[in-house]
Amino acid sequence: MYALAVFLNRNETLKFNTALKRFGVNSTVVSTPKWLGSSCSVSVKFYFKEIQKANYVLNLGGYKTFNYFIKIVSRKNGNSYEIINI
């Protein structure tokens, strides 16, 4: 199971991805699903089990354009997305 960190700013997305890697979180930058953001936005994808660490890194970094965390749930008929309230 995966999670996405959705930002409103590409530079902060890239900065967050770098910070996660420094904290030992396996993460990658991916295109944001269309209904979650603008057509050309990117998000950070990581394993859902790392959500607490990701939230810690988020709070350390003072990211101003963070939008929300999304949990990706794989289903037989495709993925579903749930907003995570931490």
C-alpha cells in the first residue's frame, strides 16, 4: 500500500522527496492523479507504513504549499484514493 504527499508547488515537492530520502524513506516523485491536482503537478509517493515518518519530516521542513496526504488502495477494478487525516 502506498501514500502520496500532494503539494501545490513543484520545488517543495522535490525538496520533500529529498528530505524523506535523508530520513531513510524510499520515495519517488510521480505525476499527481488528475483529480488530485492540476494536470502538470507532481507528488511524492512512498510506502504507507512510513506515513508517521513522512509527517515528522513534513513538520520539520515548514512546507507552506503542502496540500494533503493520500492513501492509495489497490482494488480489482483499479486504485482508489483516500485523504489521510493525521
